Amino acid sequence: MMSKTTNKFSPEVRERAVGLVLDQEGEHSSRWVACASIAAKIGCSTPTLLEWVKRAEIDGGKRAGFPSDVAEKLKALERENRELRQANEILRKASAYYAQAELDRPFKR
């Protein structure tokens, strides 16, 4: 399944941009201002770069949250669970349909 958004920035570019934000954060009045400055230079939005920084902090253990690998695994398990629930519902309905058809059949002697 394809992602809803396209990812036009390589992991290297993301990593470099995050590093710049963390290095230059003290030179700006806030993290947002630092992100805005660097985002303009690499061509992404400020909220996008801020999310990259937050994700890097989570993955590095500096911020609370699920690391990327755990979040991806959880998402995959939730998708699988949803698909299994749908399959079970289809099987339940099919079973009920065939059970009713069996009851409606005339009795053979």
C-alpha cells in the first residue's frame, strides 16, 4: 500500500537538517524559528522539519514516545488485525448463509 504523501527527502537530507536544527537552536529565539530558517534552505515546510526533529529525539531516547520501528510494527499489526476481523466477519456471514440454506432444503427420506 502506498503512503498518502510522497517522500522527496532522502534520509541523509533529513538527518542533516535535524542536525542543523539541533546545532543552531541556541542561536534562534525558539526551535520553531530555527526550523523555519533551515526548512526554507532545504525546501520543506517548517512543521515537517519540526516533526523530523521530534522523531529523531524519540528515536534517540531524548523524548517520550514510540521509536519509529515500534510505531511501524504497531501499525502493521493493527492493519493485520483489521484484515483478520473483516475475514472473520465474511466467514461468519457465509456460515450463517449456508446453515440457513441447509435448513431450508427439503428433508430426504
